[in-house]
Amino acid sequence: MRDQAERLRELVNNHNNSNKAVVSKTRVIAVTSGKGGVGKTNIAVNLSIFLSRLGKKVTIIDTDLGLANIDLILGMIPKYHLGHLFAGEKDLSEITMEGPAGIRVIAGGSGFQELADLSSWQIDKCINNLAALEEDNDFIILDTGAGISNKVIKFLTAAEEIMVVTIPEPTAIADAYGVIKVLSRENPSAKVYVVVNMVKSQQEGEQVFERLTMVAEKFLQFPLESMGMIFNDPVVSKAVKQQQPFSLIYPKSKASMSVLNIAQKMLSLPIQSSGGFSLFLRRLLLK
């Protein structure tokens, strides 16, 4: 096991050292939540679609290893998934699906943690494949699991940008704070954005963000940034039943306009140096 771990570190470091002077244009954003049922995956999918419509190259990866469901929201049936890549059975191009509005989709399956059990040649192939995502994407959106399990936190501590989704319910807000608390300790340099979903009014959304900001600053000294809110909209559940993203079949709906505003705000943020997907891989695999 130690030999495999050392080989893994060597491979990742070699890749990153060869690109040491390069600042990546690729932004890796992990979308997460403190609990399930708050619309995390729906937001990740529709955000990806709007970023693509705004002229960006986007790949969304389902890393919710326990409940992978991006393909369900998109109405797609994946033939291959991450597990086939890790097993050395398929290349990146073979597990990548063409999604709507020009996005690319990689379905979940086996987890990154299985890399520890792979042979050296399999590890080498995986890293080379995954690192290739850097070359042809402006955004890589990671739909992570909900909560603070070890698997979820492993992804969140590797990301430079994290979007925490919550809703205006006390338990959801408390669970979102739980995620933020862990991030303040395990990934203090991350940019953490908050999206409040299913709000009835702008005031309600602002109150939720202010509440989270207040406790994060008071008890954690950890800054949060509001990325916006999404208004409660019946078209969302209709779209889920139709297995289509609401941004495609209800493009003028309140929910769609809300996510479009989030995408536009994301693009308006000041450009910062990014380690891109290579840095994400290094931080993920060397822990």
C-alpha cells in the first residue's frame, strides 16, 4: 500500500512540475450542501448549462458516489462512468457524454478513493486522462455528495472554489453551517459561495445569507460570499419528472432566471490565479 501511495504522489507531482509555470484558466467549482433535498444537483446541472450558453466550455462530473443522479436530471443513460476509467477499461473520451447546450457530462460510479487499490500503470493512466480535462475546459463543475462524510470532505478540501447550497429551513441552514465549519478548518484558503434555494422572496434569501455570514464571521472568522438566490418555482419539480433541466424547457421561468443571474455573477468575479484541475488532482490524491 505504501509503494502505491508513493507512486501516486510521484505521478501527480511529475505532472504538476512539468506545468509549474502555467496558471490554469480552468476553474474547478465543487457544488455541495449540508443535507440532501435542497436542489444541489439541479443547480449544478443548470448552472453548467447557463455557463455554456454564456460562451464557456464546461464539463460536469458526478462525484456524488453514493447517489449519482446527474444523468437522471439530464435524461441520459450513461454507458460508462468513472469506475471504468479507474479500472483502466475506458479512456476519458469514452466515459464523457455530450450533454445539452454543449456541456460535457461524466457520470459517477466508483470513487476516487479506489485509486489506492490500483496498479501503477492504472494510476498513471487515470492521472493522464483526468489531467487532460484541463486543456479544454473553462469550468469543471463537481456535483459532490451532501453532508460531511469523509468522501465528501475529501473533494471539498481539494477544491479552490466551493458553492454551498441551502434552503430557508432551520435544519438545512444548520447543516450548511456544519459544512462551512469543516471548510474553515480543513480548507481555509477556499473561496466559499452560498446559494439560497427555494426562497419565497428576496428578503428571505438575504436573511438566510446574513444569518450564515454572521455566525461564520463571529465563530469561525471565515468569510462567505453570496452567489445569489433561486426563487421557489413549480417548474423545477415538473422538469425533474420530465427528466429535463428546467433551464431548457422553462428558460424564462423564475428558477431559470435566478440561475442565469448566478452564472453571470460567477463570470463577473475578479480573475484570480488558479491551479485548475491539476491542483485539484494533486490536493485530492496526495491526502
